[in-house]
Amino acid sequence: MTAYHADSSDLTEKEVLTWSTFGLAQEELAQQIADSGFEPEVLISIARGGMLLGGALTYSLGVKLTDAVNVEFYTDVNQTLPDPVLLAPMLDTASIKGRRILVVDDVADSGRTLKLVLELLRDTGAEVRSAVLYTKPTTVEHPDFQWKAVDRWIVFPWSAKPPVTATRTAAAAGPVTAE
């Protein structure tokens, strides 16, 4: 399955996150979490958007146990499916029953994806908190921790460009082999 890239180049009002600002944002978010006294045993990223933040926070918070849950919702700039959909492979919820879990995503826009994942994990008896880089005023699920609130489309450094494809010369040359 090829993942779709949302082209926001025609939007004039947008929030643009750079890689260097992302580094500062995740440090500030990690500090909020640490200062709260919540010490997660497991960090679960919502794929795909939450995976880079989740990876950064595992190091900043010293959390070794990590996983991801796959959810599809956005199909284009400001366009979604009717409801968020869990995708395979499914999370092994039995192994995290009763644990302290931090759920991480890039943005709580409508909040429906975050709400779906939090309900799934709370049903296991886990103590669950959530952290996002951005929240929007339209969210139905407010995260426990956020870096910034915005009300416009967000361009993340990891999704600002379309997926990389093979160049004609590289594709014509065939695979690279070691001698």
C-alpha cells in the first residue's frame, strides 16, 4: 500500500514545523511529562504521525518499551475518512494490561483518532495518558500534554515532501550489489 502525501503548498495560512523546532518541542513536551510526575512504562505511538515524536520521547523520558498502533483517518489536506480505522497489524493489548502507558501523536485535530486509541487502551485496565505536539480547538479529546495549540493546517518536516521514488537512471541500472 502506498501512503498518500497531502500537498499543502497552496495553503497560505499554515503552521510549519522545522526539524530544529521539532527537537526543541519534544524536549519541552518531555519536560512537561516529567514534571507532572507521570512515569510511563510503555510508550505507544499512533502511526504514522506520532512515530517520530514517540521515538524522540522514548529517549528523552528513558522509556525502553515502545510500540505503535496503526490508524488511518486523513486522506488529504483537511479531508478524512468518515471514522478513524484501526489497521493491521494490531497492537498486542494483552501484554500491556494494567501498565502505565503514554500515547503519542503529532496532532489532536478532531481528536477522534486519539479518542479511539485511548479507549482501546483504557479497556485493558492500563493507566493511560496522552501527549501531542499540537492541539486544535476542534478536538473532542484533549491530550494530557501538548506543546502548542493552533487552528490551522500543520506542515510537519517528515511529511512536507512527497515520498521518495526511484530515479530513472537508478531504476534502469538495477539493484546495487556488493562485490
